[in-house]
Amino acid sequence: MQYSIALLPMCLVSMKNFLDTTYIKNADLKNFCTFKIGGKAKHLFIVQSNDALLNVCYYCNSHNIRYKIIGIGANLLFDDKGYNGAIIINQSKNFMFKKNYLYCDAGVNISTLISESIKRNLSGLEYFSLIPSTIGGAVVNSLGAFDHRFFDLIERVICYKKSDPKKRVILSKNDCKFGYRTSIFKADEFIITRVKLKLKFDDKSEILKRMKHCLNKKSSTQPIKDFSAGSVFKRSTLIPAKVIDELGLKGKQIGGAEISKKHSGFIINRENASAMDVLNLIKYINDIVYKKFNQKFELEIEFVPFN
Ligand SMILES: Cc1cc2nc3c(=O)[nH]c(=O)nc-3n(C[C@H](O)[C@H](O)[C@H](O)COP(=O)(O)OP(=O)(O)OC[C@H]3O[C@@H](n4cnc5c(N)ncnc54)[C@H](O)[C@@H]3O)c2cc1C
């Protein structure tokens, strides 16, 4: 059931933000992530501007409601029990180019920015084609593809402390402590609102050529049409897909979850998988890997527990 936010006891919400916010009670989380798995969130807000995002965060704080901001939910495995709090889907969508600089809201989809930058002969984002992500998700997770790192493009990140959504913080790239699929934001203490990126002018045909190369490589090697949350495990001294292949686990299924036959680093929701099926399959893989290599794979996907 959908309500306008104005029906909530929210004296803090202005008319402008009422237009930018949708509230759903007991929302089915499987509809808001690429894995298509998860129970119900007690509260779900969809916000379309930074003001609305900050107001909802402020509201949750002042009502002691635990909350998590998400983008497309492309890296998340929600609990079968759901989420005992508020999931805030950030769809803030403003962006602006100034010469080769791009100023964008965290809720903008990276695919929109790829096409907008190509129109302006700007290079840098084309390597991330076909990856489901908002800019916020790309910052938090330190998105990467084909040896290209999203954080190399970042000039600064504008955010707010979750504990004080009224106080703006401007972080430089160094402040963000980016690494392989990690950043300062992984601790879930910040609300990211806006990001400044530095792109490079280049020949449009060259940018398009690189984009096509990435598109072809990704679509021919990864199960992009199946429901998943991308690569399940981080690379270490072991390359997960290679190891899983060599252990003969490709195609292994537990319940509705399956190790993709196209790319062993992905677990796909083959048929109504539960989060428990996915977690059991992860444990199954890691138990075998531990026996053989005396180490376990670290998760790249994020499990979001009920409590
Ligand atoms: C088919 C497929 C292919 C993929 N390929 C790749 C790949 O090549 N490379 C790669 O790196 N990843 C890949 N991924 C994983 C995923 O696309 C990335 O992790 C992506 O950056 C997630 O973005 P999102 O907007 O969906 O973030 P979400 O999954 O919604 O959120 C990710 C994290 O960011 C936090 N977050 C999001 N927005 C904000 C905000 N505004 N403020 C504070 N916190 C926030 C969330 O709380 C969560 O902790 C793939 C996934 C799929 C399904």
C-alpha cells in the first residue's frame, strides 16, 4: 500500500518534499533489489531529491527508526525476515556538467551519466557500462571494472553524518579511503548526497569503441540477465571464479540458488531462492575452499540483516 509522506505524522516535511517522497508500509524488498530476494521492510521511502532524503533521515533519527539508504540494491542480499526499520531508496536525480567536471546527486543511475557524458565527448565512465549502480552505491562500494576504478574519477564527495543529518561534510578522495571494493562509507555512518567527478575530453568514436568492448565482454562472460547481486566474493590471493570452477562447483544448486553456469563468481536466483538458500550455498563453497586452501572468501555482496 502506498501513502504520500504527508499522511505520516511528519511535521518536519515541507510541501516540496511531500512531492519528492513516496512511503510504502511493509514493502516487499524483493521488488527493490536485483537479487529479487528478501522479506518485507517495515517502512520504505522512495526519495527523489536530496532535501527529501535528508528530511526522511532526520525523521527516522527523531523517531528512533533504524534506516538504510540504498540505490538500485544491486549489491544487496536482504534477509528473508525483511528489515526491521526503514529502507530509503535514493532516486535523487540532478546532475550538471561544467566543462569536464560532472556534479551529480548520489541517486543518479550511472547508465544515465554514461550516455550524457558520451554526448559531451567526455570519457571516464564508459568502462562501467552494464553495471547496475547509482553514484552513491558506486562510491560506497568503490565500483570497479576491467582494471578501471570509479574512485579515480572522484574529486570530492558531499555527505552528512547519519547521526547529524543537518551538518554537511565535504570529503576529498583521500578522506574517503578508497580501496578494492571498500571505502570509509562501508561503516554506514554517512548519507551521501552529491559527488564531483573529473572526466576527460576525448574523441567520441574512441569512447564508443571502449564502451562497446566493455559491453561485449560483460554480456558474453557474466549472467547479466539473471537475478543476482554481482560477484559474490572478493578477489584475494585466490580468484573466486577460477577456484570455484576448478573445484567443479559450477552449476551447484541449493534450493533456488545456483552458482552461475556462465560465471562461477556469481550466485543467481534460479527459482524463488531465499536468502537462506544463498547463504547456505556461500557456506557450502567456503567450507570446501577452507579445506583445500586454509582460507575463506570474503563477501563482496552485502547481507542486510533483519535487525
Ligand atoms: C549483474 C551485475 C553486475 C555487476 N558488476 C559489477 C562490476 O563489474 N563491478 C563492481 O564493482 N560491482 C558490480 N556489481 C555490483 C553492484 O553493481 C555495485 O556494487 C553497485 O555499485 C551497487 O550500486 P547500488 O546503487 O545498487 O547500491 P546498493 O546495492 O543499493 O547499495 C550498496 C551500498 O551502498 C550504500 N549506499 C547506497 N547509496 C547510498 C547513499 N546515498 N548514502 C549512503 N550509503 C549509500 C548502501 O547502504 C549499501 O551499503 C554488479 C552487480 C550486478 C547485479
